[in-house]
Amino acid sequence: ELMARLPEEQRAKAAFILFDNEEKGMLGSSAYASSHKEVKKNKLIINMDCVGDGGNVLFFANKKTRSLEAFPKLEAAMQGVSGRNYIMNKMEKCVYPSDQSQFKLGIAVCACNKMPVIGYYCDKIHTKKDTICEQVNLDFLAEGLNAFVSQL
């Protein structure tokens, strides 16, 4: 959705990489990171994993990523979008083992539901019911990330 909405004049500012075999030990992102050392060390990676189902969109960023000049622009862009509850978390306080962990400047993004006591959760992941992709989630992410890319 973001790729489709990104104006042509903005497309040189972003690269879209699709990894596979995350569930088998992050084989795709590991291979890419091994072959692209500059990207692994110095490029911001926003990993959207499990973003289709849930009214809360969580971003997890480590301290080094949060210190980037671009990071406040990302926060402002996402805060300016309505339709979902946007939450920025410090990776140091969370565990989200996904493809972003292969990169020094990785941000994990997921959509979750929330319940009292339990907190945020993804209930259908890796089940036969893992077939939901809410358009409102795609719209929220596409609008916010498009605004972010335009500021780079």
C-alpha cells in the first residue's frame, strides 16, 4: 500500500525489501544483512511484520535508532495520522524477534489488540485464522510512512 501511494518523485528515498523465511530463523534478512554490510550498519530499516490485525500499531526502536536525526520525523509523521492507536516503545523494554533484529538501525512494527492484565497481543499469528488484513491498518501505515519519507 505504501509503495502504491508513494509519489514517483519520492521513490528514490526509500527501498522496499521483501524477506522470507523469518519463521525459519530469519534466513532471508540474515542473508541480506550479510551481503549488504553498509545497510546492516548504517541504514534505517522499518520492518512491518504482522500489521494486518489489531487496533494498536506498535513501533519498537532501540536507543541508537531513536538517536537518528530522522527519528523525530517518523514519530511526528505517525502521530499525525488517525484511525489507529500509535505507540512507540523502547526496544530495550520489549522483545520482538523479527527481521529488524539483523540491522543496527532496525524498527519493528506490528499491529496488536489489547486486553486488561494481558496487555498487547497478536492472537491469530501462525494459526489457520491468521488471514486478516484490515484496510484501515494499511491506510494508517501508508499515510504515516508516506509523510515520513516525504520529510527525508
